[in-house]
Amino acid sequence: MSGAGQRGISVGAVLALLDLAAKGVPDEHDAVAELLAAERLDPAAVTQVGQRVRELQGAVARLHRRGRELSALFSCARELAALHDVEELVAGLVRRAHDLAGTDVTYLSEFDEETSELRVRSTAGTVASAFQRLRVPPHTGLAGKVVESRAPQWTSHYAHLRDVPHADSIDVAVRAEGLVSILGVPLIAGDHVLGVLFAANRSEHAFSPEEVALLSAFADNVAVVLQTTRLLSQARDAAEETQRAYAELAQHVEAMERAGQVHEELTAAVLRGGGAADVARTLSDALERPVVIVDENNAVLASSDGAAATVIDSAPVRAALADSRRSGRCTLLEPRQDDFRAAVAVLAGDMVLGGLLIGDGAVELGAVEQRTIERAAQITALLTLKQDAVRYAEDRVRGELLNDVLSPDVRRHSDLAARLRARRG
């Protein structure tokens, strides 16, 4: 080595210099200079060797910092892969940033794009509860400057910061926490600012470029994680919404199939000359609910459980049937009355023929089910009108036969025997 005089550096000194370089940080006392002085080197050699050792210390420090960054990144990736609780993940990121920065307080504020506010979401090292609920208005304080500039901002003494607007609520919270020096770096994903990551001390401190670079590098990792969690959350919400829509569609299809089956069975009942009992039984099987059919005087015509005929004459049921007569729709009884959940009037034009009463059961009375009940009421009206017409025709035939039997005109007796046999048949 030039300038080393007649003798070189001892092996012990070389090893000691290597140890100092491996630490990555300069010793408080200038141990390098002391070692070289003990070797009795000339000043030029001392300067040259000292400079080279400090360069090695800086390189090692950068390697250490990069190692911490990579370790934090891998930890973030592992936590993201095992993501279950987003809040827990964010809190873990802030704790890791706290350990990485080595400051008194570390906190993450999330940016609200609708209000342009920054809301403190997670903290590490804080003691004031009010600080943990802090909201920063738009364009205010160091946080607002970070968002607007999209670049790191810092101050060694927040109270002396004059180039940004202050807010009393923010200044009070900062004083309550005892914060003096603050560094804020943006969390950016694409064109969007997701928030700001802060590192702060309770004493005056000039943040070095290395500290700013370290927190900024970690903030980039945090932004990726936050953006990923947002996308995952949106994907989960979309999947859940799709599942809900599918379930609703399946229920609707099931209800439509059930309604179609009921309509077919009721139509068949009309064609084979069925009555109110067929309607009550068919509708009850489809809705899995008891069904009672009453006449215009609320006397029971038929019931799905075959109960003995009674009169259902409670005021709530009468009111529900009256409401159905006015609207022509199924009326729900909330709360239930006389064990009935729904009522619909049986109408033929302006003529009231009775009503259908629906009890409790497993199948929900949705829109399709209510339309099915209304359709059953229409079928009941058709059956009632048909039965009335048959009875009217029978009465008319009986009257004509009686008149012919009693008539003295023998010509009207010619086919009486055949007509009487047909009636008996």
C-alpha cells in the first residue's frame, strides 16, 4: 500500500478493520483512525484506508437494508397468501414497518377517494387513543402534502412546519402523542393513492436519505398488498353477489315450476268436475301450508286437513278478505291471525263467492306464490260458477219433468219414462 512506510499493516489491524466494515455502521468513536494511527502509518495512508473502510461500511449497510426489505417483502407475501383477516394483515404490515424504521411511532392512514380524507387505519407505538381515530381533512398537514405530491415528505419538527395548512384537530392529536419529527411516504397503486405510511419520533430527528428510501421501498410493498386485498375483497363480494343471484334465480325457477304444476292440477280438477276440496288439497301440497276455502258468509267449504265445517268470522280475517276484494290481490296478514298468514277473495266480476285462507308452512309466500294463490282463487271461482250452473240446470230439468208429469196433455207424457230413466241413471 502506498504511504505505508517501511512496514505493512499487521494482521490484527486488518482483521479489526474488516470487523468494522462488516458492521455496516460507523463506530461512534473513530475506531478506524485509531487503529491506523496505532500502525504508525503516514496521514495519506490513514486517509486512504479510512475512506475505503467507510465505503465498505456503506455498502454493507445497503446490503443489510436490502436484506431487511426482502425479508419484509417475503413476509408480506406469506401473509397475503394466508389472508383471512384484512385488518389483521394491515396491522401486521404496520408492525413490520415499525420494526424496520426503528422509530417511536408508525402508522398507516388510508385515503378515501370520495371525501379525500385520510383516516388512520392502524398504528404501532401510539399511546393516545384519539390519535388512533384521527381523520385528516383534504389538503391539510404533512399527510395532505404527501397525497398531493405523491412523493415522500418529512419534517424534523412538525410544530415548525409552515409550508402546509394546519388543522387544530391534527395539531392537538400530534401534541397528545408527543410527535416531533415525522416522515410520510405515499402508498401508490397505478394512478391511485391508497394512503400514506408514516414513521415518527417523539424527538427532533433529521431523516436521512437512507431512512426515506427504506420506508418508501417498504411502502411500495404495502401498496401492492393493500391493492391485492382490495381486489380480493371485490372478487369475493362479486362471487357472493353472484351466488346470491343464483340462489334467488333457483328459488324463482322452483317457484315457477311449482306454480305451473299447481295450475295444471287445478285445470285438471276443473275438467274432471272437481270442487273446492280439490283446490284446497292441491294448493296445500304445493305450498306445504294448510288451506281453507270459505263461502261468501265465511263458512268453511273445504279444508286441506279435512277439518269439520265451521265459520271463520274474526275481524282481522274479514278485513284481509275485504282488502283483497278491493285490490284483487293476495293480502298478507302480519302478524298472523287465527293461524292464517294470507287471504285472497274469490271473485266473479263484482260478485263475491268466498275466499281462500293460507296458514303457516315451509314455503315462503313470495311474489310467485302469491300469484299462485290468486290463480287458485280464480279456479275456485270457475268451479263455483260451474257448480251453480249445474245445480241451476238440474233444478230446471226437475221442474220441467214435474210439469210434464202433472200436465193433462198426454202428448207431453210420450217420453217421460225415458227421461226419468235418464235422470235416475
